[in-house]
Amino acid sequence: MTTLSLSLPTAPKRAAFGKIVQNEARLALRRPARQLGSIAIPLVLVVLFGKLGTFHQAVPGAGGLTLFDAYVPVLMVFSLAMLALMGLPMPLASYRELGVLRRLSTTPVPPSWVLAAQGIVQLCVALATIAIVLTASIAAFGERAPVSPTGLAASIVLAIAGLFPIGLVIAAAARTAGGANVLGRVAFFPLMFFAGLWLPRALMPPALLDISNFTPLGAAVQAIQASMLQGFPPVAPLLVLAGYAVLFSYLARRFFRWE
Amino acid sequence: MGTSAIAARPLSVRLHSPRASALDGSGAAVEIAQLRKTYGSLVAVDDVSFTVAQGEIFGILGPNGAGKTTTVECAVGLRTPDSGTVRLLGLDPQTDRDEVHQIVGVQLQSSAQPDKLTVSEILDMYRSFYREPADVTELTEVLGLASKRDDFYKSLSGGQRQRLSVALALIGRPKIAVLDEMTTGLDPQARRDAWALIEGIRARGVTVLLVTHFMEEAERLCDRVALVDHGRVVALGSPASLAAQASGGKTVRFLPSASFDDRVLTDLPEVSHVERRGQHVVVTGSGELVNAVLFALAGVSVEAREVQLGSSNLDDAFLRFTGEDSSASKEN
């Protein structure tokens, strides 16, 4: 009971799971501010970068890659990271703080379902944002359609698998919702740096790029960028993401507390 | 001294559960035997045993930190006891978790809900967890939440939140309701409403396990109480029998019209103790104490004025068995 276990709802309880998802969706819609950042920031940036002429010039020595090419994957990863590192752990820690998870432990429904429901809601928001960023960059700003849609899908799935458990570990480490928020930010900004938000990976010195390759967001950007421009991504970034997924799932399972 | 509780009893019928007698004789609702639970070096529950019959309102009473909440948490399966057994209608909350959660409704101390869900959204979700749930409309009417159904949790008053919490405990039509400090933090009117509510729950045939540190509440509601102190049951019985065990019995307090020798009273067989409190005299004893005292005083031409009678109550029992003043622990 004190460790994390996710069990899939069985048929008679599917209605109950549906109700939980419904309420989580309501909560997400009623606190638009929490979602706004993860949706609005990538959208504003994609429009801004798309309009800037300099972003469409090739980066010297990067094989014809433009800054805009470099930023589209970063912005796709941005919403995923924001939701996984802040959107997921904060409400979860707040539920634990309020005793909601403890209260659920006394019902026939396991509290892990709230976790799953929240994951689903967050995922929908993240995928919608990614779809909008991708569509806008292709339709309005002349970005090419992804060379390997399969590779792109695989990269996104692995990025989600790697990032969401990190959010759970943050929720496990934090005692309060406020603490989760702080930890989430502390994780978010350095990880986004290595993803190339301030300095695109194409411009990073080799040493920095090496580090970036082994961070979850850096690997995600590497895999997504390859899928967009070249074809199915190399194995290395996918393995890195899978490694984070395994490691942090284990840690979340080991350390997450329901109360 | 503890007489107001009786006067305040409402006219509602206190039905004993028809189910209690219908089921087999052995069918205790709650059986707890030699329960023990420690947190590191802290012994929260040392040795607690009691049995609650079906349809009973059973109180767990004790000072703060006595182990009441831990006992209840073990009872509903939130915590795993170090040793001892817990059975709810014959089921083990550790191994028959699913079934126990279907038949036990729990109201936990300090458990809140998300601010931006409405009363009916919360109830509707909890309702879907149970096999044979209660009707949301009916339940909100019974609990006086009907007009609040579409209000956000955030906008509810403390009393309304408490009633919602009780509603959540009852939404699955439980056979056993466990209520932990449900009236703490309520104003006197809300507390009385909550008491009427608990009597109403029992009238539906539900067994109630009530954790409280309010003497008046236990005296008023409970068929039997377990007094818990330092993780042990120090006394068990009806509030009246505990009160009787607690002291020498009756007291008479009066203002004498003239001075007299204490021996006039201490010589009486009914009197066990005489004490002067300012100008007042307090006589403790048993039997026909009042008559004996008044008659003896008349014999020495002393008139007793402002006569007050008292009998010991649960407060006295609490003090006696735990060595702690219950009024000191009334406010957290």
C-alpha cells in the first residue's frame, strides 16, 4: 500500500475510473492557469521564431539546419517537460497533503487510479500541444513534414515514458504541493537548458553536447530532431530515454507515498 | 454535572438495527483483539481489545495521543498492525481489502477534497466506487447539503465540509461507519446536528464506531465506550456504568443556614465524605443521601439552602481512569 503500484481497471470498475478521469479533466479546465504555461509558451515561441527571418537561415557548419529547425523539437519537448515535471507532481502532492489519497485508500478504488487519471489528462494536454506546435510550424512557417513519423511517435512515447516517472519521483520527494512546485522548477530549467532552449544543441560546444545527450530532454530533442529531418532516430537517445524510464519508474515505485 | 446531555436528547426514534438480530448470533460488527502498533520506538497502540455488536454506537474515547486514531486506522486497513487481530463482520481488512472497503464507510480526520469540484461531482465519483451505492439526491437531503450540490468544495463552511465527509462515508451504504473526530472544530449547533445525524445513521441499521474526545458526545450518543490511554483500554462499558465505577456516587451541595459540626453528617452511614468549599458544603455518599442529610441537619436546626444534587459522569470517569482532565484536551 505504501509503494506505488499501477493496476489497470477491470471491466466492472471502468465506470469508476471514467468518473475519476472526468473529475480530473474538470479540475484541469477549472484551473486554466496551470495548463496555460505549458500550452501558451511553446505556441507563442513557435510563432515568434517562425516570424523571425534570421531563424530561417542555415546555421553555419550544421549541414543546412536552420535555427527554426533546431527549435521545433525543443518546443515540442517543452510542453512535455512542463507537464511531467510540474503539472503532474504538484496536484499529486497536493492530493497527498489534503488527504485525498488517504481517503481513497479506504474505498474499493486504489488511489493509484487518481495518478493514472491525472497522467491521462496531462498526456492529452501535452499531445495536443505537440500536435499544434508541429502543425503550426509545418503549415505556417515552412517546416518540412517529419521524415520518419514512426520515429517521431516512438521518440515522443519514450520521452513520455522517461519524463513522467521523474515527475512522480518529484512528487515522492516533496512533502507539500509547494515543495513539489519548487523541485519541479529546479529540475525543469537545467533540463531545458540541456534540451537547447537557450542555446540550441547545434551551437553547443562538444563537451556540453555530450552532457546534453545523456539528459532526458537532450536525448528527447536529439531523437525528435532526427525523426523530423533525417529518418528513424539513432539508438543512443532512445536507449537513454528508456534508461530514465526504467530507473525513475523503479525509484517512484520505491519511494512514492500515498500519505 | 453532566445532566444536560439527557435533557437535550431529541424525540427521534432510536431504532436498533433489525439486521443485528437477523444475522447469526456470533456476528460482531467489529472485533479487535490484542492490537499493537508501533512507529519506531513510539508505541502508538500497546494492547487494545474490544468487540462492537451490530447496530451499536461504540465510542473510542481518550486523551490526545492515546492511540485512538491509530486503532481506527488499523481497523479500516489503512495501517498494518504489528500484532493482534482485526475483524470487520468476520473479514480481515488486510487480506479481504476489497470486501472490507465495500462494507465500511470511513470519515477520516482532516481529509479534504479538491477546491474546484462541486459537492455532487465529488459524491458522484465516490458513488461509482461501490456495488450498491446510496442515492446522491437523497443523501444530500438527509445531510442538509441539498442546496449546496452545485457549490464548489472551496465555498463550503466547516460544518458543510464535515457533512460532505460524512456523506462520503455513507455513499456506499456501509454496514459499518467509522467516524474519526467528526465534530471537532464544529460550532455547538453544528455539533448537535451531527449527533442527530449519527443517531439517524444507526436508525438505518449501520454500526457506528465513533472516535471522540468530547465526553458529552460519548455520553449522549454511545451505547458503550472504550476509554483508551497510552495505547491501552483502561475502561470499557456503557457511559453510565463507567461513571458509576468512577466515583463514590452521589453528591449533595448546599449552603447551611447556620454553622454545624461536620460530625453531624460524617456519622451518617450514607455519607462517605464531607468537604467545605467556601460557605458551601459538599457531601459525597450513596443510598438515600439527600433525605439523610436534610433530616440530620433539621435535627441540629440547620436549614440547607441552594441544594444541588450531582452524580458523577463520564468526565469523572475520564479523570479517574486516565488521570487527565478531559476539559484540558477538549481543544487541540
